[in-house]
Amino acid sequence: MNGPEIHVEFAPELHLFVPQARRAGAAPAPVDGVSTLGHVVESLGVPLTEVGALVVDGREVPVSYLPSAGDRVTVRPVERPQRVPGAPLRFLLDVHLGTLARRLRLLGVDTAYESTDIGDPALAARSAAERRVLLSRDRGLLRRRELWAGAYVYSTRPDEQLRDTLDRFRPGLRPWTRCTACNGLLREATKDEVADQLAHGTQRTYDVFAQCRECGRAYWKGAHHEQLEAIVERALAEFSRG
């Protein structure tokens, strides 16, 4: 390899993003005297959303640090729980994470979700405009500079996705307070108020209802309630702040 080099070592938690040859220890990487350390790390495959401390020769440096030939760099993962300063914790999920979005809403977590592919620029712009943490499995999307904040979703399994998100961010949980369809807040409702949404069997069997303040969808303890209750109980048992 020609030109000046630094040696970069990634924490095991970040090995998913780097080639096999870079997982054994510090490996050389070229530097040009102009690109920041953050740019170098991303060029090696790791989105900055997943990077915690950057340590150069034993001292912590910012992503804007300009590396010099011979630097030895350690790239650490984000510390958990991760703090997101400056705004109430809210999420934005891309089109591929619908189940995760519904489960976060079930737990009362403010979660916007795009059910159609609106494109990376629009998603990043919405993250910035609404100050939402963008959750995605798209590494390219997470590298967009206009993002307010973001996080990579490591698993393809909804149960693991939910647990990882709750472990990483520790959002406040208020189950049964949000509409799983639109993210609106729920209110108590009478049977008469939601009668037009109820089949005759439901009208005879159930007496307790809630309704979304935004889209008007009605909720009651139907056939799938036990499954949803299990999701809520597991989350509260492991991640409830109180």
C-alpha cells in the first residue's frame, strides 16, 4: 500500500460491518491528510451511528480529527444505554421495519413509520425536521449527513429487533396508549362511539374500548390480545424504568 497509513482496530461489536481481514486486530488504512477520522472509519464500512469513542494512541478524539501517518486507532461501539440529547426520544422507521414499528407503538413509544418507500433523502430530511432517531438496516441511509440521529437494526427477527432497540435506547414505556396503525394517542371510548367498527359478535362480547384520537380506529381485547400482552409483559419485565 502506497502513501501514509494509520492502523485501525474495530471492537468486536462492529465486526459485522468490516471485511474478515480487518477483524483480527489493527489493520492499515490509507490517509490523505485531508479526510477526517470519521470519514476514514465510514470508508472502511462502519456507519458513524454505530461508533462510540474513537481513541488515537490512548486519547479520545472527535470524528473531525485529522489522522496522521502512524496513528493507532481503536474504534469502540456506542455505549448502552445510548443518550440522545436535545429532544424527547422519538423514532422514525423505514419501510422494511413495519412489525418493529407496531411493537414500539404497542409499548407507547412515539414511532413514525413510512409504509411506502419515500427514498433515502426524504427519510433523512424527516429525521432532521422532526428530530427523530432513524432506525434502518440500510447502511447507506445511515451515512447520510442530514440525519439528525440514527441506529442500525442488527437483526431481521422482530423479537430481537425490539429487544435490541429497547436495550440500546431505553425509551419510556407506556403500553396501550398509542395506535399501532398511525401512532396517534388513544382515549377511552364507549361501545356506542365505536359501534360502526364492531361486528355483531364483538358488540355482544366486549364492553371496554379505546379509540385513536387521530385516525379513529377502535381497540378492544380481541383474539390476539394474549399475544400482545406477552410482548408487553416481556418488555416491562426487562426494560421498565420503574
